[in-house]
Amino acid sequence: MQVKIYKDNQSLSEAAANEIIDLVKKKPNAVVCMASGDTPRLTCKLFVEKTKKEMVDLAHMTFIGLDEWVGIPPENDGSCHYFFQNEIFKPLHLSLSQIHLFDAKAVNLEEECKKMDKITFEKGGIDLMIVGIGMNGHIGFNEPGVSFENYAHVIDLDETTVTVGQKYFKIPATLQKGITLGLKHLQESKKVLLLANGTKKAGMVKKTIEGEITNAFPASIMQMHPRGFVMIDEEAAGLLENKN
Ligand code: F6R
């Protein structure tokens, strides 16, 4: 794992957006997996702008969504689906065949997990995974206590995730379970970027980088990834012992 500290969220997001652009230029059929949420919002915006400006051809790339709230339909503005539609798919006119998101309304969620695992394997694995970190150390919906060996799975959401998660919804939502790629997918991804910005994430970032590697704090798995990059701004780096 490497830690990269940026002046602010703008420069951090520019660097993350460039990672996607550079990858797709080098490998047009790249597989990119991303989290939704507040953290990658600016990265998505800059990615869209740069793709248009540099006329990057995305026609052969594959986009995989990291997770979804079980029971929340895609048209709900708090869903991960809705986020990606608006932030990436619509502005860049990605075709449906390139996009793979969890159907959180599927009758058989186990099958839905198998489907996402299969897509990931068939595409040759994830080239670039971009994740955020929750206020309990979760990655995707890999909640505290989750196995590092899981592929896609359905999970009971942690209390913190349920409480914090309301920030995405205009009308309060019933959040109980999540459906998510697992930490085995993260370990097998060729490169992983964990992004965090702002003082509110400083404690989580410190535990991710300087804490014990434990499934009680899932983001600590980043320490084990040979091509894992924790990309943070100065505010999120505020509590680190070692900033070099
Ligand atoms: C969302 C996801 C979550 C978020 C995390 C941080 O798709 O995977 O793990 O990345 O909860 O959320 P924000 O970025 O809103 O602070």
C-alpha cells in the first residue's frame, strides 16, 4: 500500500480521474469498478469533463458498480444506480452492455451476487477499483466483521451505515441490507484507490493506514494490497503520525 496526500479534494479528484483516463487510454477494454457516494462525486465530474475534452474512447471499457442498498429501486435518487446514471453513464452515453450494477430489487439476491461475480471473472478481473471509506471503516458494504475472503454477498448493514446512509435520500429510506462486491474482489483487483477527503474522515484514514489489519475495520485490508493507494487530502491526513 502507498499513501498519497494531496493539497485538497480538487487535486485529489483530478489525480483519481486521471487514473481512469490513463488506464482506458492504455487498455481500452479496461474493467473499472467504483463506489458511489460523496467522495467520488468530484472525481466523476472531472472524469466526464476530461473524457470529453480529450475525446477518450470509452466504447470498450466495462463499468462495474461496487454495491447497492437492498430494496432501493434505481430511480430512487439515493441509490448507487441513480448516482452513476447521473454522474457518469448519461453524460458519457455509455451503452447498457458496458454497465453492470447490482439489481437490488432482484427476487433472488444470491443469484444476483453470482451474476456479478461471473461478470467480473469473465471480464478478466477488475483493473481499477475506486472506493471510499465509511464512518465505520467499511468499503462498499463490507461492514465491520465481514470476511476478507468474500466475493459478492448480501449483508446486514451496520448501525453506522444505516444512520449515515440517510444523507443520500431526500425521503428517509428503510435501509437494512446491502449487496456488495466482497473484499476478495478488492484483493484480486489489479489496482485499488481508496479516496478520502475532509477532517471528518481523518480518524478513519488513520485506522486504515496505521491501525491493525483486522476485519473489525475492513478498510485496513488496504495495507495488504501491493497496488493499493490511499489517496487523501491534507485534512483527511490530519491525524497521521507519518505524513511522508
Ligand atoms: C457507496 C460505498 C460506500 C461509500 C462510503 C463513503 O457506493 O461503497 O462504502 O464509499 O460509505 O461514503 P461517502 O463517500 O459518501 O462518505
